[in-house]
Amino acid sequence: MRFPVIIRRCGTGYSADVPDLPGCIATGKTVPGVRRRMAKAIELHLELMLESGQKPPKPAKRVELEIDAEAGEEFATWVEVDLPQVA
């Protein structure tokens, strides 16, 4: 599954969130680092959803990005994850 992710520069590196998964966030010192951490965060988020009986949402094909005048840099990208298997 490919989830759209918003990545923003912050004081210590980058922060990222997934519009389709409220509360699913990650941080990292570099863009590749935050993307790796976000992939793991999404997998764990989906695993917890499945364990609690919730159906994961289908990833959006587009996101609305409102430019934050305070952010030095922000952009949208995709993060590829495997849907976790819950026993």
C-alpha cells in the first residue's frame, strides 16, 4: 500500500504525518530517515487498527496541502508499506 505523507522541516530535522491516519507521525534528522521511520509508524498503526477490529482506510490518491508560512520546507510524497498480517 502507498500512503501519502506530508513532510515538514522543523527545528531538529523533519516531521511527517499521514492525512489518512490521524495521529500517525514520525520525525527524523533527514528526509530519508523520516521516510523510513514513517513507514514503520504506518505499519504499526495499521497493525493496531487490525488488532482492534478496525478496517484500515484505503490510501488517498491525492492530498490537499496548505502551505505553512512558518515552515522552511514542506512537501507531499508517498511511503510504501506492507499491510500487516494479524493472527
